[in-house]
Amino acid sequence: MAQVQSSCPHVKEIREVTPSGKGCKECLEIGDTWVHLRECLICGHVGCCDSSKNKHATKHFHKTKHPIMQSFEPGENWKWCYVDEVFLQ
């Protein structure tokens, strides 16, 4: 189980971002669906979670190396650092 950490060295990279859309950018382009959404806190890219078949949020990390994402689900505000593999508060 991943640990919860109040901070990691990558939080300094978080920026004020504008979401790329109301849904997973790539799934909307190909007409597919998703389970949950995640927003990159470096550039605002909205992608689908790892429970979704396309896993676009994780693919975005591998492509860009942007380390921090946040749940894009209503009422959720947890963050995840892909590099350190920790939840952030």
C-alpha cells in the first residue's frame, strides 16, 4: 500500500492550471469512456485513471514526466506523485 506523505520534492512543480476539458481529452477524441478522471497539476491535462482501460493519466506522466496529478472527481482533492509513488495531502 502506498504511503501518505504531506509533501514531496515535486510539489514545488504544481502550478495554477486550467483543466483541458470536462472529460478525458484522449477518450473524448476517440469516442471512448472512462471510470474516473485525473488532472495533471503541472499543465491541466485531464486523463482517465488506471481503472479505465486506456489509462491516459498515467500515459500522460510517462510522456511528459509531469509528476503530480489530482483526482478530478467531484468532492475529491487527493493528489498523487508518480515519481515518489505517494499520496499527498
